[in-house]
Amino acid sequence: MLIDNESELILFDMPPQIMTQLRNYDIDETCIQNVLFTHRHDDHIAGARYLFQRRKQKGFQELNQINAYMSESTYRHLQMRFSKLDHYGSPVPFENVDCEMIQSYKRFSIGTLTITPLETNHLRMKQSTDECFGYLIETVNGITISYLLDAGSDIPDRTLEIMRESNLDLLITDCTFLSSDNPGHMDLKRVRALQKEVNPGRMIISHIGHSNNTHDTLVQNLVESGIEVGFDGLTIIL
Ligand SMILES: [Zn+2]
Ligand SMILES: [Zn+2]
């Protein structure tokens, strides 16, 4: 997800296909000033290699610094993952990337936006102590958005409470599976339950796995609930 706040471009996660996505939608990667990582899984961080490498090729000394926000466990993983040599025979450049450690429920600001990291149980299911953050994003105009990938079942009470009390204008959550016993991700039943629990103004599913239904079938399944089905290139104006 990319937020354009007029004064800032804020990217959430870097999937492996990040450069293709930026090119497809004509976004100049050198304008991205802030990146927030949710967690350490490759479908959320692997694109860091390509984006940072590309900035190096363009002469990163002259480019703006990137502020990258993440939990300490995600930071440790990024360092381990990208300190290895890449296929050009050099470590992935972290020069000009300012890594900021963030903590559960501790608010911080990016420009005029206020961000709160919300804990999920995505990584806790396998007894890991590593964090997976969703985010609450608040604008100065009182617009509230929650971005909750990968949520997992059994979302912590405090996260649910914050989302309920924020009267969300928009909730974006994963719907990785159609239905599943996998406790680390959301499925259709959990998505519907979360809508009832949090009652957002608008709700969009994303991070839809290949084993899930097709886009059109999901739209049909969800039309009554008002939940929308996300797709590549979706633009939301709030
Ligand atoms: Zn994950
Ligand atoms: Zn994921």
C-alpha cells in the first residue's frame, strides 16, 4: 500500500514485485521518503533489495534519505537477510536508509500523519516472539485508516479496542484463504466477523492467496456485506 498525503509518499511493505508495481503505476521510486514494514516474511520485505539497489544505481548520495520504520525483530531479520552479497557481488545498500525501531501501540508521527503500531498474532502462532504490526493511520482532518496484514485469527483485544474506538473510515485486512484452519491468516469467515466487531465505514480485503476464489467470485460472496475486494492498482481517495 502506498499513501500519498500530498506532502509525503509512505510505502507499507516491499513485496518482491515492488519495482514492477511502481513502474506500472508510473511512481518515481526516488520520491518515496518513508517505508513501514509490517513483519519479516519475504512477501513483505523481499523488494527492499531491489528498491535500495535501484537507488544506489541512481546515485543515492544525491537522493532523499528513506526513513524505514519497523519492529526490532524485523530490523534484525532485514540486517541478516540483506547483509549477504547480492547477485552483483555486493551487499544490499542500506546507506541513506534511516532505520527507526518502533514499538507496539507507541504512537509516532510521519509528517502530518499519526501512526500507531497494532499488534497481531500472525507470528505468535508458532511461539515466535517476533512482532507483526498492523497500523492505525490518523490524518489531521480526522480520517482514520487501519492496515492489518497479516492479521491472523485471535487478534489481540487491545488492537480490536483501538480500532473500534477510532471509528475507522477504512479497514484493509488480509483474506489469504477462502476458509482455513490456519490461525496465522484471515479467511472469509474471520473477515466477516472482524467487520461486525469493528464496524468500519469501508472495508477492503487484500493479500488474497492463490488458493482463494477468483476476484469475481469473492465480489459476489461479499456483496451483501459491503466488504470490497482489493486488486492491483486500486486507488482510494479519502
Ligand atoms: Zn506473513
Ligand atoms: Zn504475507
